[in-house]
Amino acid sequence: MKFPQQGQSPDALLSQLDARKGNDVPWEEGRVFAYIYDAGPEAKQLLKDAFSLYMTENGLDPTSFPSCMQLEKDVIGMAVDLMNGGEQATGTFTSGGTESILLSLKTARDFYRDRRPDITEPEILLPTTAHPAFHKACHYFDLKAVLVDVDDKFRAIPEKMAEAVTDNTILMVGSAPSYAHGSIDPIRELGEIALKHGLLFHVDCCVGGMYLPFARELGYSIPDFDLSVPGVTQLSMDFHKWGYAAKGASCVLYNDRELRRYQIFSYANWTGYAVINPGVTSTKSGGPIAACWAILNYLGREGYLKLVDAAQQASRKIVDAVEAIEGMEVMGEGNLNMLAIRALDFDIFPLADEMKRRGWYIQPQFGFANSAENMHLSVGYHNVHAVDEFVRDLTEVATRVRQQQMGKARFEIPEELKQLIIGAGPEVLDQLTELLGDGTSLPDSMVEINNMLNQLPADSREMLLGEYINRLYNPDQH
């Protein structure tokens, strides 16, 4: 697309934008089980209004926009209260879980640079279920990620985590819950290990922070996970997931405000204004923080209890249905609204494609370590009214897909193709155009692509997907 010579009317532009959404997944119908968090039309309108009210305000400078600072302090105060932080607990509002995690690991690195300068190759202990954002942070901040195996319910194993501690370990990570399987790590036991070895301990509560407290209050069995657990020093939680805030809205919390000092970047050695950044970005739109403040106060504890209760009941319907489908099972514990479904005796990727053709979006996940390939569902309030229809379609489609595959050989990537890709560079994508296309548009079917990626080593997946996205996002120059 070339830069326009003349402007267009607002109506014409909005019409074009609306038309471009035609190929997006139909999330308004409750048929998407990832990426979308919607608490209903009244809540959505409040988010739009609050966001618009603060769309232009910039949280970069609290002396110019003190209202943005006060909104952030209010939201962080509510988060600390929900996560049972003490009087010294504090935090920072961020653009999302990835930024929260980046800041937490940057803080840990700088804390140890100050307190333990003898550690020149700092290590981060991660269960294999930890979110890729931790690996991204390690990549950005020159930290070594040490992966530790999990149990068959996809929970961290305290004994293995303890065995992995070295003189270079600075921080340990646990999830409450992990995104892929919805499993909660044994946070209290991990906290004991952190205390014993004098480590910082981050709890990734991005998908659980605005869900687990209310599930526990409703009577569900939720193990200890928050800032009240001895040994937990920092925690990330997203508001734009089960807090139903506008994207992007998250936070990183610390049990000790002295630790948070290492997060902040300040710079005055130049000819301009002094730069002080609590987060990764400088400019910080007031829109997300205002919308977050509004939704938290609009729903309150009573509102979130209703949303969580509805999501839990809908999730239970899906779990019960999957258990009744021959050849399928729910992985992990299946107690929350984050579910992973696997096929025991057939290829699950055609099932994901067939469900998408019926208008349902389920997130495929590749096999890694002790986790087989599966489909992930994040079940929220916006899915509740469509769950009965989803269960009927899933049962019908899964039964048919399984029957069609019985007696047939599964898709196997040819060995010569596998060897061609393993160890190759991005240029190998040019030799895969028959399967992947030229990389400038999305394919109609993902079955063969997902099967190929699933059978490759993770490093080869990363290379192919990185190059594919690099090509896909090149601008059209017509």
C-alpha cells in the first residue's frame, strides 16, 4: 500500500475497517476459545468510553497528567489487595503479561548485579510449562534459562527444581496456572526452596490473577499461589484476560518496594528532559489504565464471582463432554477454565481445522517434552451461551474425524524433508512453497503444516515460524 495522496472521509475509512474484519474469527458469537475476553455489551461500552476519555493523555509524565498516576496507583492497590500483598507491596501497570515478565526478570538481574556482582552468568529456573515470555526475557537480558521437567499433571516438581539450583541461580519461576494446561505449580513448596537458597521467586499469575481468587471464594480447591506465600517476591497478573479490561492491561507486583527500585530506568545524561521509565515504554497511553480502573470498579468482587462461576460451569460441561468422546481426554487436572484436549488414537490437527470450518476457533499446541500435541481452550464468560452448541459440534466432528482416520497411516514428514530442514537456515522456506505457500499469505488449511511442525525439533519450528512471519508481515507494495 502506498502512502495516500488525499484523505478520505471518516465514514469511508470506518467502512473499510469493518470490511477487513470479515475474515477474522467470529468472537462476538462466543465461538473463539483464545485471545478474547468479553464481559458483555455494557462492560464493553464502558471500556470504550473510559479508554476514549483518556486516549490522548500520556502517563509518561505524572507532573503533567497526575490523574493517570492516581489511576495506576488505584489499580495497583486493588491488585495488591487481591493478591494478599503486605504493606510494603507495590507494582507497576504494564501493557501485557510479556512486559510484566520482562520487567520482573530485568529487576532480578539488576538486583543481583548490585548485591552479588560475582554472579556473571545468572540463571533462571523454569519448568518446561513456563510461558515463552520468560525465554524472551532471558534472550533480551542475557540470562540463561534452565528448563526443569514437570510431572504428568504438568506441575513443577519441587525436588527437581531444588536439584537444578546452582551458584548462578538468581530467580525461580512458578505458574498459577500455566497457560497451556491450566495446571497450578506447587507454589508453597517452591517458595520454601527459594527461601532456603536465598532466591527471588516469580509467580506467573497472568491468566490466574483475576480468576483464582474468585474461584477459591466460590469453593473450588485452589492451592496457595499469591504474595502471601512465604518466598514469593514478585508476581505478574493480567487485567485484560479474566479481568475483562481493554488490551493491554497487566501489572507486575513486588512484595518489597525496595526491590521494585531495580526495575526503574532513569536517564539524565543528554540534552533533553530527564527520562524516568518504570516500564519498558516511555509514552504510556492513559486509555488502558482508565479502562482497567473503570472495569474493576464496575464489576467489583460480586461481578467477578458471577463471571468466574459461569466460566467454571461451562468448562465443566466441556470436560464432561471430552471424557465421553472415545479417543479423547483432557490433559492435566482440568479443574479450571484453561483446558488442553488431546487425541489418544488419531491426529488432532484435522479436528481443529474441521471445527474452524464450523466457525469455532480452538488453539492448536505442538508436542514438547512430556506434553503431546493438543488443542487449547480458554473458556470465558463470552463462551458460556455457546458452550452447549460447541459440545454438540465437538462430539460430532471428533467422532467423524476419528472414524475417517481409523486404519489409515498418520501423516509423517518424509525423512529427507526433515533432514533438509533440521539445521538449515531461513532460506529453506523457499523449498517448502508447495506445503507452506510463498509465505506472503495465510494457508486455507493448517493440517499438514501443523503436523510437519509438530514432528520437527523445537529449534527448527522456531526458525521456520520466524522466517514465515518475517515474510508474512512485509508490506504490500502494489
